[in-house]
Amino acid sequence: MAITYAETLETFPRIPVGAEPFPLWLADLDVDTVHSLRGKAQEYGALQADAAMLQEEAVRQAGFQVQAHEYTDTFTNAEDREFVDTIIESMIGIRLEMGDEAVYAGDRTKGLDNPLTETVKYLSPAIAYWRANLVPTAGALSVLYNPELPLLPGTIKPDVEGFIPGQDNDIVGSKFFAECLDGRAIRSRGDAVRTTYLEHFMDTKKYPVGSEINVASLACGAAEVVFEATAELQRVRPDLKINVTLADQDVQALERARLFAESKEELQQINFTYTEANILSPKALAEMTVATHGKGFDFIDIVGFLEYLPARTAKRFMSLAYDMVGQDGLLCAANMRDTHEQLEFTTNCVRWPYIIPRSLPTLATMTEEACDLKPSDVTMVLPTDGAYTLVNIKKSSQFA
């Protein structure tokens, strides 16, 4: 007997008949159809994985350091993963089977949502609120970092008067945020940043006992990873005097970050500066650097921003950020990979706007040209889920 998704979850809100143009209603897919659609998605994922391996070898041959990053995710389990993958892979299969009929034909940043994106909104009230009100803001990432948040963040939208209160999370939402590859990848990317940050400042030759260090997060969002890494650094190296500059044009994100920092006892010894700024402005970046008294920043994070910029702007911004790094400091960037195994879900189902996935060779060339350095000064950290590249760029004495 066919088992449908609607029967799996009694509270599933049925899609109204005639509401969507594609013929296979997600709630009514039988077992054979689901198997076929998931097979298409898995074939697509396998091709993406093969392309990823070729890209990794290409950047190694070009002289860049390549390092895998393993992460143990405490939010996941096999049963929930299968539940969520059934939904996601079925939707990817529909997208691949129907081609451009199942997507909006124009730019992801403009126009009405496509049928698959509308279907995402029907999965649960929490997911509907997340997609309609939070994507692509820092608030959307908050619940990916912590899928068990009981309340999704409230927001102010320019096209809506007043404040939109937060939405209660629900069981389907929490499973989705925990198990979708984008959620797992955001957490593994964050762990890779945290590991890089801690390893960098544990070097007592560069940072002897009693050192004052300057950290900046540009386009910081809610700064979850910076807070976690800084709190851990404070525990293991209480001798350091830590100054952290959080900069963003999103006032809501900065306020959320400030309130979080003030609520955590382990962050009370850290000197935080919250800067509302257009971080693409050379003047704004120069003003931030003044606070380091000519030393430059010891660590700069631009992890959540580079992938939203077209190539020319991305290179210019990376160059400006690299100029802010002091001798022996580190610039930490990231970009979604174009070999992400569920990329079709991210771009054409969730329809996450603005984001520009990039290949490893493209990102390597962009980094080399923007920062005018040798490939051996760049380490490309690759979380094993395959969704993101973390780019760690050293500023050695030779290039300071």
C-alpha cells in the first residue's frame, strides 16, 4: 500500500487542488514515484560529488593547501535525515524531471516564487514563516545554527509596516532545519571557522601571554560563530585581551548580536564594538582599522558575505579586507560550492536569493588575484558535507 507524506505527518497542511501547475502533488506521491524522483536527485548528487573531486585535485595541483574538516553534528539522526531527505530529494527530482517549467524563469532575486518554492512554504508554519520573512537575513541562519530554537526571530520588512513577531518553531520545522544539507552545512562551516580561530590564537609565539588581539567580523549577522569561538578562546586563554568589532548594515542583526553578548556571562570580559556600516565602503573599513592603532586586525571573518557578491565586487572587497589584516594575521572567507549536492534545492526550491555558488578553481583564482599572494599562503578547508569552501588566507611577514 502506498504511504504518502501526508499520512506520515497528520498535521501536514494539504496543498489546495489547482494551486500549483506541476502534476505530482508532494502530499500524494506514492512509493514508486518517490523512489524514482529520489533516484534522479541522487544521480545529480553523485555527479556533483565527482565534479567536486576533480576541482579539489585541480587546486592542489595549483599549489593551494587543501584540508578536509570533519564535524560531529549533535542535532542530527538517521531517522529524521531520511524523513527530510525524502522531501528534499523528491522536490529535486521534480525539478530535474520538469526542467524550467518548475522554476521561475528569471533572476532568483526578482519576480514571483516558483511552484516548488511555494510548496516549501506548505511544509509547516515554521518553514513558511522562515522562507517568507527571514530568508536571506541573519535571522534565517539563526535557526539553522540552532534548529531547536523554540521561537524563530521576529523581523522588520521594508515592504510591511511594523514589526513582524517571531513564529513558534514546530516539529517539522526543527527536523527540516536540522537535517537539510544547508542546515548541516551552516553548522559545519561554523565549526570550521571556530577551529581556525582557536588554532590561530593558540600560537603563543605569535600571541604571547598578555597579548591584545583585534578581531573583526564583517557582515557579522547575528555573529553566532564569533561569539562561540571567542567565548571558548577566553576560557582557554584568559590572559589575552580580546577586542571584537562586529560590523553590519543590518541594524536588526547588530541589535540581536548585542543583546546576545550582553546576556552571556562568558562574554562579559570581551570588548565588543558594534558598527553599523556599509562594509563595501573603503572609508568605513579604514575607520574600523584606526581602532587597531596601526597594527591591523589579527583575524577577520568575511564568511557570510563573499558569496553574495559578483566576481569583480567580491575581489575588490576581499582585497580591502586583506589590507585590514596585520602582520601574521588571518583573513577567513567562505563560499557555497557549485558542487553542493542539493544545490537545486537551495537555488530553485528554497530559491535563496543573491547567493552565487563558486567552484574551487574560481575561488582560488579570485583569492590569488585579490590578495596578490602565493597559493601556499591559502588553505582551502573543505567540510566533508561538500557544501562550502572555507578559505583561510595568511598574511605572512613577506606580504605584510
